[in-house]
Amino acid sequence: MYEDFPLPKITQNQVQILDMNPLARKDILEVINTLEGIRVDGKVVHYEFVCGIDFRFLTQDIADAMKRCRFVRPRLAWDGSFSDQYKIKDAVEVFIKAGYSREDLMIFMLVNWRIPFKECLRKLELMKVWGVKVCDCCYDGGYKVAVPEHWSQEEINAIRRICRKHNQLVLFGIDPQATINHLEVLSVRE
């Protein structure tokens, strides 16, 4: 059963919302608009959805309200296959139209999951073209406890390095750690 909980009292100026699927709330637009008027010690509050936003629930009205109500660093969830690329790109454009810069945006990509390693690499290629960062996320509790169930341990280790490099390229437009053997470091034996 699904239950929408009431908003807690806001007592800080920086609020991280940990809901795993915040846009699934039936009243999400009303909730976001309510947050706009909240002040703590006379100062505005900035909000952040820490978990990835499900593109299936994202609308232009929601993205516009998030921007107006001071939501920072929006993250999209791309847990599915590469074939969702058009929907994810559309969601990126919704945030751009709302006033977010590409540098503000991040896309969660579930790794060590049923989506193969090579398919995740293809997702990264698109994210690089779109100029957005990746938040790679091991589905089974994080990299420190990752179990090579769907991927090999070598792939699990490699994707972390590759994602970090991806974000450096997106942020700086150059590779700040470039070396002659750079590609050898990032490669994975097949």
C-alpha cells in the first residue's frame, strides 16, 4: 500500500528530501508550491531531492515549480535500458527549460544490475553529449559492499573510475588527469 505522509516542520535552511520517488505523490505540485513560502529564521529554504526523479512523473509544471521554489541539483533516475534515451533526454530538456543549467543536472545510473556494463557505458556516452553528470549507484548497497551478482568484480571496479572520469570531463571540458596510459587505466578486460 502507498501512503503520502504530511510534511514535517522545516527547521533548517538546507533541506534534503530522501523520498525514493517523490514525484509519485498525488499532490506533489501542491507540496512543492507550499515549500516556496517557508522561511527559517527569516531566510529562504533551499531543497534537494537526493534520490533520482522518475522521468515518467516529471512535467514542465513540476520542473518550473522546483526551480521557483529553490530546489537545487535535480537528479533524474535512469534505471532502465538504453532505449529510454529519448525520454531521459526529454526530461533533461524539461529541466533546462525550467531554468536549470546542464551543470546543475545529474542522472542516476544503476550499476551492477540487470542492465549490462556495456549498456551503461553507452548511457555515459549520451550523458557526455548532453553535458550532464552521472551519479552512479550500486543497486546492492554501494561500492564498498558490492557483490558481483550481475556484473564481474572487474566491471564493478571499472565503472566507478569511468564515472568519475566522465564527471571530470563534463565539469572541466578537459581531462585534468590525462596521461599516455589513460585509456589503459579505464579499460576493462573482456
